Amino acid sequence: MAGCHSGVVIENLTDRQVANFWRKVDRSGDCWFWTGFVNLSGYGTVNINRKLRLVHRVAVAIRDGSIQAGVVVRHSCDRTLCVHPEHLLLGTQADNMRDRGERGRTAAGANHFNSLKTHCPVGHEYTPENTYLDPRGWRLCRTCRTKRVLGKSVSLPAGQG
């Protein structure tokens, strides 16, 4: 996912944009979790100058002043919703794929890392009642999907974070 957006330059964020960004971050734990909009791939997004941007890229732009095209942001913690600046590493798509292999995230089917997850990226449990299989066979959290359809921010469950 990150490689798909590595061509986007993010720079010159205003103080107001930065304040609005951090307002949607839960900084209570080791990982700092995005609590705003989450796309179908499990990545947080935010509107910056009328364009959707991946929040981990925005966090790096805030930390470093900008992020240039071609740079991929990798999560050292492997949590797609984490925007903790210390957990975000810059690199190439090749670095990202190497991380993926080293961390065992390349299997398929029943061994695919997503099939082993018990909770969605936001932290809601995958139960039969809270799990939706889309036409591609992807497992989606009904709670997050409903909030996304209604245009509401997705929040962490009580006691999470």
C-alpha cells in the first residue's frame, strides 16, 4: 500500500493542519494509533489540501518537514495505524518487501498473516457477528465498515490503546 503512494510529495503543512492531525491520534501507548478514517487496506488517511494522504506519510512530513516522491515509509512496529515518529522508517519499496519477507508476512491462504489476526487494525474483535467477507473474500470488520459508510471516524474499543 505505501508503495502506491510513494510518488506523493507532502510538504509545507500549516500549524492548523498539524494540530488537527495530532488531535486524531491516541498517544496513550507505545504505538501512537490513528483514530480517524481508515481505508479498506487498514491504513489511516487524512485530507490534506483536499487530497487524501496516508497518515504515516503525513507523520513523517511533520517530523522531517517534508516527504519526497519515491520514498516509502515503513512501520518498524508492523502496525499500519501507528504514526509514532520513532516507529516510522524511510526507505525504498525494495526495503519494504525485504521487511515483509524477514517478518514472515508473505504466506498465502490459511497461513497468510491476515488469516491469523483476531482483531481488525483498529482493535475490534473478528467474531462471526462482526466479520464481513467481501466479494474478493477479504475479511472486514463490520463495525469499522459501518462507520466508514456513515462517514464517521473509527475509534479504538474501550480499554484498547
